[in-house]
Amino acid sequence: MIGSKPRPRPPRTMPGRMKGKDLAEHEAIRRRLIGVLSLLLLIVALGTAGYMLIEGWPLLDAAYMTVITITTVGFGEVHPLSTTGREFTLALIVLGVGTVAYGLGTIAEYTVVTGLPQSLERRRRRLMLQQLREHYVICGFGRVGEQIANEFAELGVPFVVIDENQAALSRCAQAGFPYLEGDATDDKVLQLAHIERARGILIALDSDSENLYVVLSARSLRADLPIVVAAEQPSSEAKMLRAGANRVVSPYALGGRRMAAMALRPNVVEFLDLALHTRDRQLWIEEVEVTGESPLAELTIEQARLGERTGALVLALIAPDGRLIANPPSDTRLATGSRLITLGSGNQLRAFCDLVASGTCILPDD
């Protein structure tokens, strides 16, 4: 039910925080690592002293010979060795190489236990998030959220996914999508996704109650943010709109209407699929806003000569007051704030956007 609280979640371990067993293992490896490093320093000191005493070499030559011997880098002898010096070198190789190999293994184990790779990955994702501008925030990487992400990725639209389900995040990482692990109902998580500079937020969590909480959080953080939310129950739509959503989509109702349309008007559905989806770029439908900076603002469609100059077809015009004018007549005025629904190829719509909106549209590549 929409009025119920979100289902309780099991407590999650905070990133970087270890349990008691992990902490004990970490401490044991740390002690081993300190012991290995201490032994290596002792071997270097003994080797340096040995070459100085046996061969009479200066400190730098003796230390250099010791290091290249225990690291097996393959350089030649610094100076010719005596028989005793060679015997000493053999002993140094056996003792030093084994210690170095053990030390490298311990360092690798310490790196894994302390979560260094995960820490580096989190830092990489943080840097990626900091660079996001004019992006979309997708809350939830279930079936709906994953489809949204795939569509955005194909179009080259910047976005970030928010989810806390490890299986979902694993799929997200495998796809190479930027993501943020956390609870989308938490204001701090939305702020980490830089909602203040996002173009919009799309909410598709597992329940209507969770989706409603995210709508409330997002609207409280930013009053002008476009919000699109999924709703399972028809009764949820009105509540989500009152909470601040701009658009509410019911995947089940949408799927049912689509199936009915495919049965009644299959060719119409195929045409719209061709124009709306990115896998076939022969046709494309775009929504273009007439801004105050547009050179065509306040002209009529006839005066603007849109079709003649771009080849794109104006299907409809949405007036600033929300009125929809289908197949607008040539004397329709392009008022500031109007939105034009246009049809054409990628090149035609690119020319249309350059003319009307200074190339601010999101278009597929030809």
C-alpha cells in the first residue's frame, strides 16, 4: 500500500568498516608484513656489512650489490668477487630471494584484505560522479531501471544509477554504467548523485511507497527538477503527482495499452517504434523548445520556413499554457516556451535543433 512504510532493510556494513573476524585477520597479516619488512631490512644490512668486511667495498657498492642480489634483477657483479665473497653471495641469494617472495605474497594478501582495490574503485566512481553535468539520476536498477540505463547509454546521455542491491550493482558495473551504492530515499545519497545539477530524475524502485519517498526527497531538494516515477498501483498516481512528480508511468498499464495497440494498429506501433527507439536511426522524433534566445521566437511556422530549411516535419506544438496543437497550421506563432514535436532523420533533426534551439537536443548518431 502507498501509505505503508517501506519494508525494513537489513543493516548493511558501511564501506571500509570491518567486522571482528576481518579485523583480526587484518591485524595478523599486518604483523606478518611488519615482520617480513623488518627481516628484509636486516638482510640488506647484513649483506652490506658482509661485502664491506669480506671484499673491502665502500658502503654504496656493498649496499647496491646486496639489493640486486636479493631482488634477482640480473645485473653483473659490482667488482670481481673472491671465493669467500661468492659463497657469501650464494647464502644471501637463498635467504634474501625467499624472504622477498614471501614478502610480496604478504603484501598482496594485505592489499586484498584491506580492500585497496575496492577503495580505488570507489575513488574512481567518486571522480566520475564529480564530473557529471546535465545528467539524469536513475533510482533503481531493476528491469525498468536497467532498460532506462540501456536506452540512455545507447543515446550517449549522461546518467548515474542509485541502488543498494548488490546483484543489481554487479550488473551495473559489468555494463560499465556509473553507479552510486545507497538508499535513494536518503537525501544525502541524492546529493552525492549531484541532483542539484541534474537534468532530471527517473524513479523505478521495487514499491510505490519507496518511489513516493524518493519523489518527496527529490522535490524537497530541488523545486524545478523534472521527476518521472513508475507506479504499480493506479491509486498511487494521484499521490505521486501531489508529492511533486511531473510524470507518473505505470509499466503494467503501458504494456497493456501497447499490446492492445499492436493487435489493433500494428503498423502504427511499428512506425512509432522506428521513430522513438534508437536501434534504427532512419527516423527520429524529437521535442524542441523555442527559447527566448532562439532567432525564430515569436515568428509563425510559415515565416520560420522550418520544413524548407531543415527537411524535418512539425507534428505538433505544445503551447506555453500546455495546449496541444496537432499538425499546427502555418500561421501558428512560435511563442517563447513552446515545444515542437518534430519528425525526421538524424541529420534533419540536427539541423532543426541548430536552427531552433542552438543544438541543445539529444540526438542519435547517423
